[in-house]
Amino acid sequence: MQEHRPASAYTNKTPSVITIGTFDGVHIGHKAILKKLVASAKKDNLDSVLLTFFPHPRMVLQKEASIQMLNTLSEKKALLEQTGLDHLIIHPFTHQFSRLTAVEYVRDILVNKLHAKKIIIGYDHRFGRNRTATISDLKEFGETYGFEVEEISVQELDDVAVSSTKIRNALKEGDVETANNYLGYSYMITGTVVKGKGIGATWNYPTANLQPSDTYKLIPKNGVYITQAKIEADLKYGITSIGTNPTVGGKSRTIETFFLDTDANLYDKPLQLEFLKFIREEETFENVEALKSAIQQDEKVARAYVRTHE
Ligand SMILES: Cc1cc2nc3c(=O)[nH]c(=O)nc-3n(C[C@H](O)[C@H](O)[C@H](O)COP(=O)(O)O)c2cc1C
Ligand SMILES: Nc1ncnc2c1ncn2[C@@H]1O[C@H](COP(=O)(O)OP(=O)(O)O)[C@@H](O)[C@H]1O
């Protein structure tokens, strides 16, 4: 897969089959559309192209600082890499770009730049300044400029939209198993290990504090989870606490993991944490002793899980 950023960096001249969208999560519904795209490219000797916008239009137009995404851009790239897609075009969504009229966008970008022969797109796709153009406009443009439009049905699109919303909602409820079923892989948070208060190690439960790489990444509900991560080339299981650590008077939210059976030094190292199962809610314990025995119990639960999953 070749990456092009922005669209003007795309210089390939091979006629293409294109789909357009955020594809946040690259979940099983998205994969079905991408499979269709890649198969269509093969059949008609076209290059498959995904045109995506980053930052997300809502981050730019509505200044939604709180927007939460299932994938960071680099996670999305890694997931798309596995689909057989030929070209990923990441175009920055700016105010200026948003003012392109439908005809300018179709003619200058889709046709002249990307050499569209076919566009596979949802029935409700809207584009151009103020999102006024519809799929029937796109079909008319297709007659003028010589490309075909394949419409993704209500049913197919509903499956996609529903699973995206369901994944977000499931994660916000801590239900990572449902989220993972829709994603087709384990939900992950990517980032770097940073210093914490240094309390964990004094209890024999050192915890790697994960600082997510991107602020827009959706963090699952506060609570304790079974997780896994690659530590120095080995896959290790962990117990991860997401929360404000109320027992020790914490204020800000942290993502802390005690990894089973390792004593690796993880400070300043990259970490990609995969979420496997919710164990329990975050609690405010009477004292540190009660917290420690709760963590011991969490470890037992995790070890039992590992035994049945290895
Ligand atoms: C598996 C696990 C479960 C935890 N559960 C809770 C909890 O329910 N309530 C709480 O206040 N802190 C909880 N903690 C967080 C501890 O308070 C935290 O690890 C401790 O403050 C050490 O932080 P440090 O990395 O800054 O040293 C949990 C930590 C782990 C590893
Ligand atoms: N099994 C382990 N799980 C997590 N971190 C570990 C483990 N063994 C060693 N470490 C190291 O210990 C650090 C955490 O120790 P801790 O006392 O909790 O300090 P901090 O509060 O700075 O996170 C981790 O960042 C990592 O470098």
C-alpha cells in the first residue's frame, strides 16, 4: 500500500476504483467494503484507492475537541495495510478544502488527479461545499467524466454505521468483548510509557503508565481489564487499571498496567496495549491494604483467563 499526503502528492496515472470515508476502526463492516473495492480493482485492472480526510472534518469544522476516535491515523494505516489496498490518500480537511464546489472536487480531484473509473460509495454520501451534492449528482458527473458509480445499499451501510456506533458505545461501557467482535481484532491504545508516582513498585505491583499518542483516541470506561502487549518481543498479559486512582487520592485519569511475569524497564518505550476483557469497576477502597488485595484478586482472575486462552 502506498501512502499519499496530500492528494496532490498522488501522481499515479493508472485508472482507479475509489472509495471515500473516515473508516474509523477499520472494522468488519469496513473490511467488507474494502474487499469489494480490492476485488473490483483486480477484476477491471484498476488501482484501488481509499480517499480519507485527516484531521476529521468534524475536528475542523465544528472544532470538536472532544471527538473520540477508534483509531489513530497510524493504527488505521497499519490496519489498512492488511486489506490489499493499493493507495491510501490522506487529504488534510481544511476550511479551504471544505469550500470546494461539488464539480471542482469531482473534476479536479477524483477525475483529473485520481483518474476515477469507478467509485464505490454509500447511498447517502454527500460532498462538496455545504455537503449539498448527493449520489445522484455523482452519477450525473460520472456520465460527464466517464466513471461508474456503485452504490452501497442502505442495508450494507447500516451494518457499517451500526457497528461503528456499537463499538464506541460498547467501549464506553467497558464491554471490550463486544467491541472486539465488531472490530475483528482487539481494541488497542498506542502510546509511550511515562513516569507515575512510583507507588506501584513499593507494593510489588509496578505499573507501566501509558500516555496515549493522540488526544482524540477513545479511552474505554474506567475500570480494570485483562490486556496484552508485546514487551521486548514477547507477548505478555497484564492487568490494566483505567481511572483516577481515588484510593491514593489521584485526580487525573491514568492507564496503568501491571504485566504478568516480566520485570522489564519500560520507561519511555512505545507500548501498544490490547484490551481483552473487563474485570471490574474502579473502586475507592478504605485503605491501601484493601486496594492491594483487590489487585491480587485481579491478578488471579487474569491468570485463570490466561490458562484457558493459551
Ligand atoms: C490491576 C489494578 C487495579 C487497580 N484498581 C484500582 C482501584 O479500583 N481503585 C484505585 O483507586 N486504584 C486502583 N489501581 C491503581 C493504583 O492506585 C495505582 O496503581 C497506584 O496508585 C500506583 O500508581 P503509580 O504507577 O503512580 O505508582 C489499580 C491498579 C492496578 C494495577
Ligand atoms: N511487571 C511489570 N509491569 C509493569 N511495569 C513494570 C514491570 N516490571 C518492571 N516495570 C517497570 O516499572 C515501572 C513502573 O513502576 P512504578 O513504581 O509503578 O512507577 P511509576 O509510578 O513511575 O509508573 C514501569 O514503567 C516499568 O518500567
